[in-house]
Amino acid sequence: MNADGNNKTRQFIYLRKILERAGPFCHPDFEPSPEILNFISNDCKILVIGAGGLGCELLKNLGLMGVKNMHVIDMDTIDLSNLNRQFLFRLNDIGKSKAEVAAKFINEKIPGCKVEAHFNKIQDFDEDFYRQFTIVICGLDSIVARRWINAMLVSLLIYDDEKLNQASVIPLVDGGTEGFKGNVRVILPGLTACIECTLDLFPPQVTYPLCTIASTPRLPEHCIEFVKIVQWSKENPFDTIIDGDDPNHINWIFEKAQERASLFGISGVSYRLVQGVIKNIIPAVASTNAVIAAACVTEAFKLASSCCATLNNYMMFNDVDGVYTYTYEAEKKDDCIVCSPAFRPKYVDVPHDGMKLSEIIEYLSENQYQMKNPGIVAVFPEKNRTLYISNVPSIEKTTKDNLKKTLKELNLINGTKLIITDSTRPLPLEIILRFSEINNET
Amino acid sequence: MDSNSPKSPEQSEKIKKYDRQLRLWGDHGQVALENAHICLINVTVLGTEILKSLVLPGIGSFTIVDSGKVREEDVSANFFLDGESIGKSKAEVATFFLLELNPDVHGDYIDESLQRIIENNPSFFNSFSVVVGTALTESEIILLSSILWDLKVPLVICRSYGFTGMARLQIKEHTVIESHPDNHNISFRLINPFPSLKSYLESFNLDSMELKDHAHVPFVVILYKYLQDFIKLHGTIPKTYKDKEILRDLIRKGMKVDENGLPYLEQNFEEAIKAVNYALSSDSIPSEISKLLNDDNCVNLTTKSKPFWVMSNALKYFVEKEGCLPLRGTLPDMTTETKHYVNLQQIYRVQASKDAEDVYRTVQQLLRQLNQHTDSISEQDVKLFCKYSSDLRIIRSSCISQEYIDKPYNSSYIASQLDDPDSMMELYIILRGIERFYSEYKEYPGELDDHVEPDIVKLKACLCKLLTEIGSSTLIKDDLIHEFCRYGGSELHSVSSFLGGCIAQEVIKLITHQYIPFNNTIIYNAVTSSVVTFCL
């Protein structure tokens, strides 16, 4: 059935009541008119990142809220364990690209929908690609990917005479779930708290100290971690790295972990637990994904239509005990290394030039930076010099001696500009070295 | 190695498919789900979104009741209806598309009105695990509520309306053993240790230890030692905040010091200091549990008493005898050597087993006295019950039709909530007013574009009547009434999808008897992105 002729009057009739009628609580900028639905359907282009539990829901919700132009990015393929919630996939889709199957399903199901699929990583695309979207919605399980897209959208901001050009702001709606818990946030890059401003909101990853798993294991998890970290590389049973999706690998770890557990009198090593620890499995149900994706799309709809105020700016959801929500305003950090304006210099504060380069790297991996694999290039008047880069083996080899050197030995002084690259951001970070104990001779 | 577990267990396809949810409600929760039969009344967007989140995790079967035909306005907001199906039975089409989601699930439909089904076959609803009604009229709510109240079949009524929505649960009694709280209260029995624990705790001599051993004594042992010191000094266990500060200080002073008199950073001591707050109070019986143990159903068993209450009665006997709940038998991780941890864990585990056996013996006696089969409650059931005895829950909701027909018994609660200008009770009243409006005018306020203004007055009149019945003198703000007339009966997909997810999970809680359902009304406001709960 086409959206023309007589049928047009009944299509999206519910949305049209909201968008074509004035209401007492509407946003001041809101002017009801049929043009708003036209804008949502024809001009709005929304990017959905992730075609998993949240992504499937996001695409469906957007389509049924009048959005026609969408892109979806996902680098994953469909697995049997996705089918309990990722409702656009069927048994015979296993092994295919999530993005492609999801896009095809939506395009066939919802008349007029044009979802473009990208079986890719988000890092495969540049600024020009991301600049085309009206709104970006994330349904990811990776914090690094969230930080990357967040930094990308910030990098698209334009400042005219130190004033943010509002037209360059692409809102980011971010959803996340874990079991029966979830959260939604609305980020207006440059205007409200960004992912990087609130890194401490993410729960720290559970890690076990090596000495515990090696010499004083107490929990079944300790035994599994030991097999994963120590025994696997020592015995190298399949002559390759661990593949959590290979049942032979899981079986081997399961057996070895059971042996180790019984040696120490520890009980509770089950196959399910081994899988959980090795693959770092996060429990997931259809209901939480539905709730969080729906809240994300409601916010995207508000942003696109201005029909009412958007979430300001963080909502937590939990339905373990009843149904519970909590909303609050996460605070934007003035000195955020990602979203404070580009024209404002950013500093890295270290005590003095007796510090070793390795300590600077450690510092960048903790604190407010939380970088994953920082590479450092120093800017000198004559030319730039690479101090350390870990993820290019040949450069790592030639620069690793620098790690042991002090800043002084590397000729770094108070005020030296450093260019830092990291997997959490698409563009390098320019940062100025600042010694807090300035009495040191420089 | 455990001989019962196969060396390399082959996982079934089903276990693989449901892996991510089995980690939440376990294989036994899944079995309960697969035996469930859900009834949905009315194919609204909300209705199909609820079923979607029930079909995906694999409920046994569903039945859809709806006599309506698919219209174009339904199609553009509902994922489980399509353009090809306009004019066909809504129930039939939705059933077809929902079943595509999961081949494990059975589904059927009845292309008849609710009224007719009730007239022709009053016991129709008897076989359902849960009945979910969406967009019901006032008279349907009253009828369904009283039938299901008598049948003791759980009922959820819900509505998605513009940027708001609500759901209400009616259940005579619902009991939960596995409530899965985020933080379990683990009792260490340090104040009154059982003999094997006491002799273990006292087998350590902290003063004579080298640093390495000293830093690996389980914090439970440390806490116990300094608790004894405290009791010696003060003649009582620490009760006030100040007492606890003193105890923390005693522990802090017990840390080994280096040659300069500075304390070593002993993690086990840090853990003991942190545990002062929670590890000593967790031996007492939570007030919620005391209340449950004094519940009529617990105290006065009958031949028809359910297993939960028979076990509760046995638990009550145990508590009266021992002064505490059965041990849980689990130990959190702590800084210590494997040997100490495993020994300590074993001591708690053995005692937990003894406690559960004790309760099980009482259960057997009770079953014989009640002329119930002694195998109606297994030892495994009792073990689970004892393990989670500090987190047991019971929920009893009110009967919806009573509120609707009689002068509302909860009117003072509603009225007091309405006095608070920020309360979302207003939304509840408006949604009730809209039901009233619909039964009077057979359409929603503002359903037609040129009715918005006149319907504001009419809806206001409905609300005035409703508020008078409740006995509230509050007035609903004109702006809010206007806003609801603007919605004109709209059902927005993403609002319904949010509520649908919430309600599906509540249904799963009811079926599995795990996690805690809301009691008994939630209101969702999509403008503020918040949900509140009212106990009506």
C-alpha cells in the first residue's frame, strides 16, 4: 500500500496529532505543522551504531516513528545466542552481517524505509561520512567505541570567533544495557556533558590480580583466568590465540580449570561460567533492550521535532525490584580533554622532568584520560619526534627504549606540545606538558 | 573432578540460544517460562510489543483476543501488522507475525470480543498463567478484574496514551524466593558463632604471626578477634556509630607496623574495617521477614496451604529456636590464602546444610500433620528457600474493580498524593478520566481535530466527577487536560515499546517467581523519561 491518495489521511495519524497540534507543554521553538513530519520522513537522516539487541529495536522504533532515512553500522555477524532478543534475525541468518540483515528486514517491512547497511567498524569512516547525519544513536557494548564516536562528533563542531556554531552540533543519543539495568543519555556535543566528561559513570572492569590467580585462587573465576592467562600460552593447545566461539577452546579451558579447581578444593567451575569469563559475557534480555531503545528513540523524536523538551540528560533504568528510573543532569567538565572548545589549550600536569616517559604513559592510561594505548609524538621547533607508539610493531621496537628515559633526557621542557594518539579517539589530542613543581630547572 | 558433570558437555541448541537470559533466571526459570500460557486482550501497539518481549525469550504459548479488523492507522505504528493485512482479523495477523519471532512458541487467537467470550465461556481465563489487557474500556476492566480476582489468575491492565502510559497489576498473592537483590545480606554469625566456626575463628593467633601470614588472615577472623576485644572492654557488642568507630580503631591498631612505626598496608585489615558496618548487623532478622513470619498464612496452616507457607512456618520454628535465619552458605571473596578461604567456606557450607536439613525435617512433619504428600516439597526446594530466606518477598495487590465500583478504599492515599503538585498521580487520574470519557462518548477526547477545544470542557467534567468520588478537592491543571486532548487517543510507537518492555518483564517475574514485580501501578511519563510507582 502506497502512502498516497486516500490512504495518506490515515497514515501516521497518531504522530500527526502530536506534530500538527499545539500543546501547552511544547518547546517554545515548536510550531505545529505537517512540515515537521515531512522533515522527519524526508530530510532527517539518522545513524544507528550497532545492529545488536539495541540496534534492532532502534531501527524498528525509528521506522515506526516516521524516520525513513537511516544508516546502520555493525562489524559483527549473527550468532545463535543473539536470537533471544535481536528480533530481526532468524536461524538461517546465522553467520551473516548483522547490519545487512537488519537493514534488509526493516526495508521490506516498513514501507518507504531506506536503511543503508555498513558491515564495518566505525573507525572505517571519516568526518565527511559522519557529518551527513541529523542525529546519531548508539546501541553499543564497547566503551572505547562510544568514546571514539563521541570524540568524532565533537571534532565536527565549528567555532566562529570562539562561539559555537549551533548548526554544527549533531546530537548523540546513547543507550546501554546490562541484564535488567540500562541507561539512556542525550549528548549535545559542545553544549552538554559528553561521554568523556563522565567516564567515571562506567563501572570499572572486573580484573583479578595476577598474584591471586597464580598463587592464592579462591573463586572458580580465578582458576579460569589462570588457564586463560598462564596455561594457554604455556601449553598452546591449538597453536593459536583463544577463540571464545570455538567450542574446542572452551572445552579445553573448562577441563583445565576444573583440574586446577579440584587441586585447590574450589568448587563451582561450570561450562557456562567458563564461557562467561572467557567471552566476558554480559547477560541480556529482550525486555531491557526494548525499554532502553524505546527511550532513545523517544528522545531522538523530540530532538528531530522539537515537540517537547528532551531528557536532561541522563536516565538510569532498573527493573530487578519493581520498575525504577532515575534521571539527572550529568555535568559538563570545563577542562574535558575531548569537548572543551578546540581553541582552548589543554594541559597534562606532571610533577617535574625527572619523570620517566613510561610514567607519563601510565598517567594517560589512568585519571581523567583512561587511554588504552597512547602513542606520543613531541613537537619541537625544528621537527616532530615520535617518542613512543605501541600499536605499530616496527615503531614500538625502535621507540621502546624511550620509555625508561626521563623527560629531561628526552629534551621535554615545561610547555612542550605533545601529540597523543589513542584508540579512544579518531583525531590526535594536542596537549601541553606542564610541570607542577616548576622550581625544577628546565 | 566432579564425576557427575560430563567432561566436555555438549550444549543443546536451545541452551545456546537462550544463554544470555539463562544467566539471569537460570534453567529452572526457563522451564517455568516454557510452561506458561499468556493471554493478550486487544492488538494495540502496546499489546504486541509486550508479546514480542515474551515470545523472544520463549514463553510456552499465547492466545490473542481481539474482534477488530486491521485499519490503516494501526499499520503505520505496529510492527506486527502490515499493509497487506488491512481488513483482516487483527488477532490473526498479529499472531502470525509474532510467531515468526520464535519457532519454540505456540500461539493462537480468538476473533471475538471480550464481552462475548465472557458470556459464552466464563471459565475461559482459568487456564492462563497471566492475562494482559490493553486499551480496555471501564466496563471491561471491572468485569475482567472481578472474574480474574476470583479465579486467582494474575491480571495486568495497561494503556499507552500520547507521551504517557500506565500499567496496573492485580494479583491476590504472589510469593518470591529468588528475589535477586543487588546486595545480599550475608550473615557471618560473628556475634553468636556456631561451635565449628567459633573453634576455627579462635584457632588463629594473630599476635604471634609473621607479616606475610598476618596479612593473609581472612577478615572474618580479624573482625571476630577485635569484636571480642571490644566486648571485653565495653561489656557489649558495638551498637552505635561511635561504638563502631571504636571497633574500627581497634582493628586499625592491630595492623603490623614497620621499623618507623608506620602501619603496613594490610588489605585484609582494610576489609575488616569496611565490614564493621555490614557484617555485624546482617545477623539480625530483616523486618520484612519478621512480618512474613507473622503473616496469617504462615501462622495458620491448612490442608490447602501452599509450599511457600509450609516452608515459612518451618522457618518460623527455626528462627524461634535458633534466634537467626538459616545460613546462606556462601562466602564473598576476600584477601587470604586458598587454604583459609576453602576451610572457612566449608565451615559455612556445612552449617548451612545442617540448617536446611533442620528446616526440612520440620517441613516433613508439617506436611504429615496437614495430610499433604511428603514429597510435595523436596529437600532441594527447602535448601533454596533457606538459602534466600533473608530476601523472601510477598506481594498482595488490591482488586481493581473494587476501586472502580465502590467508593475507592484508597481515596485518601490518592487525595494526599494529588496534594503534592509534583506528583505523577495527576496522570493516573487523567488516564482514569479518559476511560470515563470513552465510556460516555465512545471516542477519545480530541480524537477528531475539531473536537480538541470542546473536548477539553467535557474531559474536565469527567475529571471533576471522578475527583468528587475520590473525595479530593484538587483541580487538575487546565494545561494538562489540554495536553491530553491534544494526544487524541494517539498511541506513539516508542512510548508503547518502552512500556511493553517493562510490562513483559513484570509478566516474566510473575511466571518465574523470580525478581520482584511492581506493586501495583506504574505511570510512565515519556516527556520526563521517568516511571513512578503507586500502591493503589
